Amino acid sequence: MAKDSRENSVRVLTSIPGVGKATAEKLVNAGYDTVEKVSSAGKEALEAVGLGAGKADKLEKASLEILGTMKSVGKKVTSKTKSTTKKASASAKSTGKKAKTTAKKVAKNTTQKAKKATKATKTKAKQVAGKASAKAKQAKEEISEVARSKKNNSNDSIEGRKGKTLKVGSLSDMMKRWKKN
């Protein structure tokens, strides 16, 4: 694992202009395994590693330039991330508001439809109840008419007759009936 880390450090340092594999290995052996460490080391420290004065000067300038580029890119990425986050947040809020508005509209439409359906059901129930009431009234009248008809028929027969037994009325009742006829 340490070998992989060392190889990564050598590969990163070779990205600096003027640094080959041998120079990168010298820097890593001296503990300068990142561009940041190389740029902050200074010319004297780089010369102490075994680099010439001219090469140390070029390496310092190149590493500072790369570091500045990295910082600039980092700032741009950070700025872009913040901007994207704000846009995403605004978009989420907008989408949330739209969803809420749509939900209110759907609820309102559903409520209106339910009210219409309830009103239609009440109207239909009143119509059915009215028809049932009329039929019940008609049936009651028919029953009353049948009852009156039976009563009239029973008056035509012998009064007071129940089954096979004949009830004989009083003499005064018979006289009244005889006078009527």
C-alpha cells in the first residue's frame, strides 16, 4: 500500500513541467510528495534535495503556478457547486409550490364533484321518496276502498251473522229495518 502511495506521489509530481521520474523520486524521498509541499519548500530546500539552483527556481515557479491553478479551479468548483445548490433549492421550492397548488386544485375539484354528486343523490332520493309516498297513499286508498266495499257487502247480508251462527236482533231493530224497506 505504501508502494502505491509512493507511485501516486511520483505520478503527481511528474505533472509539474520540468520534473521527470528521477527528480520526482528525489522529492518524494525528501518528503515532498505533493505539489503543495514542493511549492512551499523554497529554493534552498529544493537545492538541498540535490537539485541545481536553476532547476530549483523553475520547479518552485512551476509548482506555484500549478497550485494557483488548482486553487482557482477549486474556487470555481466551489462557486459552481454553491450556484448549483442554490438553483436546485430554488427549483425544489418551485416544484413544491407547484405540487401544493396542484394538490389544492385537485382537492377543490374533488370537493366540488362530491358536492354535485351529493346534491344529485339528494334530489334522486327525494324523487324516489315522493314516488314511494304516492304509491303508499294510493295503496292505502285502495285498501280503504276494499274495506268499505266489504263493509257494504256485509251490511247487505244478514246483520249480526258470524260464521254459521245466526244472531237475532231485537224486535225494535227488526221494526226499524222493516220500516226502511
